Amino acid sequence: MTKTEASTVIAFHHQWLGTIPTRASVLRPCVLSMRYAQAVVMDADAAKKTKISLEAILKQYAESFASKTYAEENDDLDVLMEVFGISPALKRENRQYWGRELGMCWQLVVTRVFENCRSADFGPGYRSGLDEMSDLMLKKIAIDTKYRIGSGDSGTLKKFKQYGKVLRGNGFDPVLLILRSDNLPAAIQACKGGGWRILVGDASFQFIKKESGFDLYAYLKRAAKRHDIKRSPTTPLIEESGDADG
């Protein structure tokens, strides 16, 4: 893509937001945090729509998980594992598969919450050329989701560092919502070095509740075991390769 084409993409995104910030008008993190400090109050219809959407996502993943098996070790539970009744022993079967699939599930449920509860402020992920630098936009907040960041993420970390700088350079507040707390400290520092605001575990859920008015953590806790995976004992072992973190 040429510089002119890339500039057109960025200008179009800012036009959608209603403003085209200059380099001199980039907001500082402290200003952004004050701007978005007020919690959002969600109406009943949005809450009902969100719950129906989330149930559909969780049911879809439960059905998909029921047909898979694998092999590697991870003994830490999280709220999504509880939703589907995924034990540490089951997750050990293939950490790569579960990390990838639970990561995508996490991305979808977070995106759906903001899409339903903040529809007027919601937008698709920020793109520059072929690169999608966030999963979604919420006004000036560029939100990306990650199930876990581990040692195998060298390529991803390089992109996060680059993307964070580009997003901040265009006046956005890059926020990374990570579900699990067992992340590699060096990886977290690398993301922070790129300008991302890192929210892990409970902090991610608090951010989602404050910005959407929807208590996703409470919802998932109530959904625990409602989508238990029921797999056939004859399901064949499937070999997987790739990044273990979603």
C-alpha cells in the first residue's frame, strides 16, 4: 500500500469518529483516563440483547469443544474454563488448541458486549493497510483482547509494540484486555513499552463493566457449567501446532 493509500485509510477512520487529530493534539494517558472515568449505565434492552448474544457464542464454542482432544500441561483455571467445564487435565491434552480457541471466544464475547451496550460509540478494529491494530474501537479507545501472553509470542509482541505506537501517534488510547493472569512478565513489559495500557484478569472485567455497564464476569460465573463439554470417548486425537496463547 502506498503512503497516500495508507493516509486515506487513517483519515477515513478519523472521519468516522468525527475528528482528525494532528500529531500535536495526541491525548496523554492521564487526560484519557479522566475522560472515560464515568461509568456507563446500560438499559434493560441492551442487557437482554447482550445476554442472548453471549449465550449463542458460548453454545457455539461448547459444541465445537465437544469434538476435540489433545496433549500439554496447564493447571490454572479461569472463568472461561469454568463456563465450559474444562478441567486442567482436559486442557493439558493440547494447550495450543485451547489457548487459541478460548482466546477467540474471549475476543468475541468482549466485542459483543461493547457492540450491544455502546453501539453509538462502537466501531470495528482500527486498520492501517493490511494490519488490524485492535479488535474494536470505542470512540478514542483502541481495544485489543488476549487470552494469555506467553513466551511463544515473539512475533505478536513485535506487532503490539509497533501498533501501540501507531495508535498513540494517531490520538488513540490502546488498551489490552488479558483474561488470564499467568502471563510472561517480559511480554507484558514489551507491550507496555509499545504504549499499551495493560489490564489483566479482574482489571479487564472492571474496565468492561465501567465502559459498558454490563458485568461480564458475573454473567460468566453464572454461566459456569451451563455449557459443559460432552464429548464422545471415541473422538480421535487431533494433532495441532502453532501459538498456545489466544
